[in-house]
Amino acid sequence: MKALKNFMMRSLPGVTIAFMIAAFIMIYFTPNMVITIPAGYIGVLWKRFDNGTITNRFYREGNRLILPWNKIISYDARMQRVSEDYDIISANGLAIGANITFRFRISRKRIGLLHKYLGPNYLNTVLIPKIGAIARAEAAKYSPVQLYSTNREDVEEAILAVAKEQLVQVTQDVIATEAKERATRKLPPLPDAPDPVVNLHDVSVRSVTLPHLVERAIERKEEQFHINQEYNFRLDRERKESERKAIEARGIQSFQRIVSDGITDAYLRWKGIDATLQLALSNNSKIVLIGSGKDGLPIILGPLDNNPGNAGAPAPGTHPGTELEALLGRQSDTPTAKSPQRANTGDGIFPNSSTADLDPGRNKTSGTSAGAPSVTTARPPAGTNASQKTAERNSPLN
């Protein structure tokens, strides 16, 4: 025990230094030895001193322990989407822009070949250029209108089909190159697998950008088309309106024909008598010209309202003799002899501008020439005092 103790005392500094060196090496190389592969990713092992990239296997997600001089490169194995703008030429030689979106996923079994022959930047070196070249070739078969309207789905399906074929061809070329290399190194051949290095799922043309002048021309064309449709609707509306008016005119014509058969002179005479009776029932004063009608019916002067109790009443604010004065003025223009009584009135028909409540005892009849209708005029009573005149002037009928 004493000898062992002496040995440990003599070796303690060297053991401590060796332990510290080993700990430093472990701490220093741990990031290069313990590799974490994230979720959804797969890893490819590259050996510095043993044939480089391992193409026949891959590493799943999680922590992996490797030698510090080797490397594991991670690739995203999930579905990915890429949108890219391309300049393409249509069938009529017009340069247009197209935004194309495609979705893809790398093959797990071919991840070693993908890393060795295409590299981590395979998206910019293989996929995007190939999709652009195929899109230009397929777009050259269609016009701009077909690209953004009727044949867009055809273009998308054609791009997808041709792209899949070319990716399969790329995979076959890569496998052939790897087979030659493995034969040179006397390594076992790779297992056959139908999967390409990249599986392309779909391609969609999101938008087509036409030159500004072409866009304006298409907009004007669509505008004129809708204006034409508007005028067609207007013509249809006017045509239907003319049919409606024609139907209405035929209805009015039929109504007039039916009514005209029932309207006779006797019917009109009866209606005139009925109107005279309604006028006679009114409590207001009225002016009637007797004997001037064609059938001997009276001529009623003064407006009539719809209320039978107010039939023959003058309109508010008007004098009942205004229409009569106008009539007598027209009669005075004819070469007939004036009545002496009319000449003696002096102040006109209504000198006091009184209301229609006149004294029947003061009425006078002024005649005109032979055959002219007799006119009855009214004068206020002789005993009208100043207060009565004032009340008559302030009456709402004046």
C-alpha cells in the first residue's frame, strides 16, 4: 500500500494533466461529434478518411454520435413550396411574365446521391432552371389570352409532366455515374429504386403579367363588350316599353269605343239637369244665365267644389261678379244697343264690392240686343250703413 501510495503521489501531476487534456478535447470536439438532426430532416454522412459520402444510407431525425472529423449534412425532407417569376414568350412572340409555384419533396433513399452530385443548392441549380425552361417551351404553344384564361390548366399539366420526366432522367444519369464510380472502387452496387432524387408534386401558374399596352387593349375590349351588352338590354327594355304602350293604346281605344256608344245627347242633357238641381240646393248666392245653352240649360258662373253644400260658391279671395263682368265686357264689344237701365247704374255691376249675400229685392235685369241672354245683376240694399260696408270689405270672399 505504501508503494502504491508513493506511485500515485509521483504520478498525480501527470494524471491530472492528462485528464485535463482529455476533458478539453471532449469539450472542444463535442459539437462535431454529437449531431442533432431536426424534426422533418434527414442526414447524410460524409467520412473524411473513408470514401467520402455514404450514398446507400441516411440518418433519421434525432441525436447522432460520429467521429469529430466526419460530418452529417441535414436536408429538409418535408413538402416544400417555391414561387418564382419567369419571362416567357407566347405563341405570337409577345414577351410576358409569369409567376409559377411548384411543390416538391426530396427522396429519402436518394438523399446520398442528391448530396453527392447535386449538392445542397439543388433548388437553384436543377429545379428552378428546369421549371423555367419547360414553362417557356410550353407557353410558346399558346397565346397570352389562352395562358391566363382558357388553357392555364393545360399549361400547368404539361409543365408538371415534362418536369417529372426530366427529373427521372437526371436521377438515371446520377445513378449511372455512381455505378461507374463504385465499380472503379470495387464497391457493391446501389439497390434499385424507382424514386427520382426529387419528387415534384404539382405546378401552378399563379399569375400572368402582360405588357401595359396589351393590358389596356384587353381592358378596352372588355369594356366595349359590356357596353354592347348594356345597349342590348336597353333595346330590349325599349321594345317591351313600346309593346306596353301599344297594349295601353288598344285598351284606351276599346274603352272609348264602348263609352262613346253609351254617351248620347239625352244622357248629357240629363247630367246638365242634375248639375242644375245640385246648384239649386246650395245656400250660397249664384249667378245663372238662362236660355243661352244649346238645349236651354243654364250657364253657371262661378267655380263648383266637390261638396254639394258649397255648390256654386266662389273661390276664396275672388269676387262673385268677376266672371260676369268679363262676360258683359265681351258682350259690350258687339254692335248692340245698351240698356238704359244699365247706363243708369253708373258705378258698374258691383260698385260696393260686397259679398255674394245680396238682396233679391234690389236685383235688376239688363237686357242686350234681341236674342241675347238676359243677365241678372244684384245691388246691395239701400240702407247699408258704414259698419256693414266695412264688414263686407273685410270679408274673406273679397
